[in-house]
Amino acid sequence: MIAWSRIDSRLIHGQVIEAWVPHLGVARVVVADDDAAKDPLARVAYDMAMPAEVEVVLSAIDALDFAALAGDDVRTLVIFRDVKSAVDARAHGLPDGMLNLGNVHAGPGRVSISRSVFLDDRDARELATLSNGGMDVRVQAVPTDAPARYPG
């Protein structure tokens, strides 16, 4: 079952490992990212960083069977690098559910909507479409932060 989906430019890192994985009680973390899926070093690093009891899956978005992930009994966290990846996943079958905006890096043309999330106009439009289309989009960096509904 997909317990949670998260957009985090850093993919797997300390915040995910130490805060989100235990908080959500997940047994599998899926990194849905075309670039990471092709990087053997990323695969080794993510496997080494995650606790041994948590399965790590790196995959290109179009190679994932989101229906199977949603339909099995393994509590799963799916992580996307950016808003575009979440939109692509939705087009490839990511079901309705929670979409957490955890960390989207700052950059030219991006506006801060929280201390760790910066969006440009395209991101904002795409997130509004996801939200209006059935995704529960929330801004929350760590479990101890109060979640804020997007758009909100």
C-alpha cells in the first residue's frame, strides 16, 4: 500500500531515514526518479543508508506499477525529486492519496511557500491540478511540523 508520497529534491537523506520512515512505519521506500534509477552509485548509497529492514526500490517512473504498489500489503513511501515527476507518476497510475511537499530547492523564478519549498508558476499550476484531481497535497518538512494544505 502506498502510505505516503513525498516530493523531496534530496530523495533519500537523513530527514527521510530518521523522521519519516519511522513516523510512517513504512517497510519499503520507492525512489521514483529516472536519473537515480540509472545511477549505480545512488543505488548502493540508498541501500546502505536505509535500515536493513526497509526495502529500497529505485525505478524510472514509467517502469513502476503504481497499482501493484497501492494494492499490496507493504507500507510504502514513494519519493519524487520534483513536481514534474509527481505529475508524470500520476499519468502512469499513481492513485489518489497524500502528496507531501517536503523539500523543493530554491532557484530563479521560484517563490518560497515554506522554509523548504520553493515553487515556480508551472509547479504551482501542476500542484493545483493534482490537488483538484484527487491528491491531498500538504506542505510539511518533518513530522513534527504542522501540515499545511496546498493550495492554502
